Amino acid sequence: MGIFLCTGLMAGAQGNLQIRHLANEQNILTLKDEKKYLLLPVQDNAPEGKIYIVVNNLHTGSGINVRLAREKVDYYVPLDLSAYKGKEFSIDVQNMPEGSLCWKKMKLSDTFDMTNREKFRPVYHHTPAYGWMNDPNGMFYKDGVWHLYFQHNPYGSTWGNMTWGHSTSTDLVNWKFEGTPVVPDAWGSIFSGSAVIDENNTAGFGKGAVVAFYTSAKPTPWGDCQTQSMAYSTDNGMTFTKYENNPVVTSTKRDFRDPKVFWYAPGKHWVMILAGGQEMDIYSSKNLKEWKYESSFGAKQGAHGGVWECPDLVELPVEGTKEKRWVLICNINPGGPFGGNAAQYFVGTFNGKKFVNESPTQTKWMDWGKDHYATVTFSNAPDGRCVALGWMSNWQYQNVLPTMQFRGANTIARDLTLYRQDGELWLRCAPSVEIEQARKEKVDIKPFKVKDAYEIASLLKDNDGAYEIEMTIKNSGASKIMFALLNEKDEKVNMYYDIMRKQFVMDRSESGKVDFSVDFPAVTVAPVFETDDITLRLFVDRSSIEAFGENGKFVMTNQVFPSEPYNRMSFVSDRGNFTVKSMTVYRIN
């Protein structure tokens, strides 16, 4: 069958498409060939068009927003048509001029190529196969598999069309994209949330059912109306059925989102903590369906420079003791210590209904970089572990990062515990042990002393930008212990320990491509406890550096975009000297 032409059709459309252009940028597509996908050409900086599937003269679903190509094609995204196979349907495309390039470039296909095209795509960090990603959602562990859902736009690499994307892993390093099992509906887009395993069938969906909670965000002329909804899965999270009586929790609050649900064993009930403006609201339930408001936390405590989001509440052991404390994780945007978003936390007690902060006058940060946000933990982690994952970006510039096939990455997994220092309880965020299994090559650097300067000309042969550096440093009177990662283009990331101020500093202002946002060139600073015997792990992965000091007593996460991998390292001592007692470089794959 050939191409069906009619008045106004742009010549050269691919496949069997009948396209009718109407007044006021309205368009109707009729497909005459049953393929799985309609491949949509996207122009990242174009205005959004609106697409609806029409069956029996009715729109199905809430429609999708797509920046269809007007003058150029940056990439393609797939519109899955498999649900309509054998049916008569049309596609209603709104807000797209007749002269747009997209009409010539649309394609029908049974496949969509997700092969990586981006040099900045990380090797050992999770990224979406294509499209936009922000907050991690609904994370749980079951039957040897880690399940990660995430805020996903499958129709472009800018924010929109919020669904839950899904990836799985058996090792927290290598991830497989599993599709988009939770999509928008009549109650709105699918915002952030969590998932639990209902081992005792309290909700009646079946023993061991996976029950997901998410915010339904319905747009109105006055802003989103946000309510909490529920869906359940009986196939280990691969597909979900939405609860027929959604939403399950409502409020008159404007910002009311991101439910985290967990089982509180002493009270034999479920707890939901969610963000309500600049507070965290706590609810309880016996059956996951009917929820009772219990309390709120947050007034006059912590940082309040922006909206509170993505809460978590976990009980953690205090290292070296038999004690435990509860940690309330609170992500905030803006209001971070270096601009934009960040994650703060509070340590205290929880009785199943109310959280009490032990240090109400202190603000504590989980990570001291620019690119760490929306951090939450996996439900049902094995061996009593508490494993966290964050979104590795910043709302100040996420929309303009220098990638197009995808935008958004996650941090490496981190195990959380508490430790006591100078009478205060602090959160340790240590790299999860699974990352060590991904080490594929080891290069030991002989110990060396730095009196003035020292350089390592090559870290790894055929360096592809994905590696870990593990160092121990002994200070001998230096006022600053300085080192830098460099490439042959003299792009560099400067780092140093300021001994007098007890700080670790990272400066990415000369790290490579930095001109896409005025907020990207930045210097970030973390407080440190130890400056004489230093241990440091640097995880470098093409477009990011995560620094873990003292096995996670401080963490700093920053994105970087070098034109080629950093494969050199220089060391400089200010005043006294220091010795790098051990240094190992691991290729990670």
C-alpha cells in the first residue's frame, strides 16, 4: 500500500500515513499499516504539540505532550500502537503547523533503536534508555532483583508526561529497562512515590503483592491538584492494576506529594509520610486503603529555602552500639547549600505516629555536591540493609544538560548507617558493596611523597572515563592537600583538603563544557572530621564524580562534561608535605 495523500499533506511522509491538516494547527493522522510504533521526530527546543489517540470518536487517555520537529530533528521517540492493533483509530495532533518538518520525518516501524548515541552516558550509573528522568520512585527488592522506578518522560528529553519508568538489576550496577508500567490517567500525571510488598495481604490484593503509591497530579487552570493514589502488581512489579477507588489520600494543600509507605512493626500498621508544603505529613493505615492523619513535622526545623519533597523515614543502627534511631530524609528545592536542590536529614525518634528531631537547631546534609536530590531507600532490602539511591542532577540546569537521547542519571547505591561524632549522631552514606564486584582492572600506584608537586601521567590505558580511585593520605604539616583530575585538553576538576578549615573542596569551573548554564560552574565544600589520616574514594563515570570521604562520613556528587576522559592526576602541597600512602585505580564496567 502506498502513501495516502490529501490536501495539505507534507510530501515525503514515511510509511502508510494519511495526514489531514485542518485550521488552527489541528491535524488528523490515519494509519493504513499495522506497525508497533509510530516514530515521532523531536526537536528539543520546539514548542509542545499535543497528541491523542482517537477510538470510536473519543480521546483515549489524557494525551501526550511532544516537541515535534518544526525545523530540525534532534532524535526520535516511539509512540506505541500495539494496544490498537486490529482496531480502527486515528491520531489527533494539535498545535503543529502544516509546514513543520515532522510531517516529512514520521516513520512507522516494528522496532525502536535504543542503542546509546551519547558520549556522556555513564557506564555504571543507571540512566533511562531514552527520554527524561528525574526522581527515583517505588524502589523495592524481591526474589534477588532490585526494582527501580523513576519519573520518566518517554516522549522527549525534557520534563513532561510524567509516568513511572521501570528498570531492574541483580547487582545494583547493571540495569535493564523494563518499560513504563504506570502511566497517566483521569486523575493526572504520575508523580513520585514508593512501593511495598504486602506479605500478609493486608490490602486484599494477594499475599506478596507489590503495592505502589504515587501522587496523581491533575492540571487545572490554577495549578496541579495533587492527591495520593495506589496500584498493585501480582507479577513482581512488571505490570500494575490501579485501585478502583483512587485517590486514597486527599488534602487541600497545594503541594501535597511523594508518599513513602512502610510497615511499622511495633504498631502493626502501615505508615505513609508525604510532603505537604514545607512540612512532612504522617498517616497510618491497617489495610493500605484507608488512611488516618497522625501528625506533621518540620515547622522551624531544618532548611526552608524551598518546597519540601520526596520524604523517607527509616530506622538505622548506630555504629558500635545496640542503639537505633530514626532518620527522616527531606529533599528540598531550592534551598541547597550551593544553590538549587539538595537532601537534608533529621535524626530522632518515631513512635509510629510522630517523629521527634533530636537536634532541632541543626541542619544536616546528606551530600555536599550540586547534583544529589530526591534520595529515597529501597523497601525490603536484604540482610537488614538500608540502601539509598538519588537523582544525580539539579533543577537549575537539568533541562539544558548537553545530552539529547536521554537526560538524567542516578547516583551509585549507598548503604546508610549512623555514627556518633563529638556527641552528635550523623548519617554515613557508604558506597554499596556491590560496586566492588564491578571492578574489572586494578592498577596500583606506588606510594609517593608530595613536597611541592607530583603528577601521574596516566591512570588507565585506554581509559573510557569509567573508574574508581581509592587513596589513603598521610599529612605531614601541609596546610592544603591539593589534587586534580585532568585530560589532554587541560580540562580539570580541582579538589583539595583545607586543613585549617577542615573542609573538602571540589571546583568544576574548568571541568570541560560548563557554558550551558550560569549555575553549572561551581565550587562545593564539605566539612570533614579527619585531616591527618585521610581516606578517599572517587567514582568517576564519564559525566560525574562522586567523592566519598572516610567511608561515607562525607559525600560530594557533581556532574562534569569533559571533552575527553580525565586520565591524568596532579598533586600539590601548600607549605608542608603529605604522602599518598596507597592509591589504586579500578576500571569499572
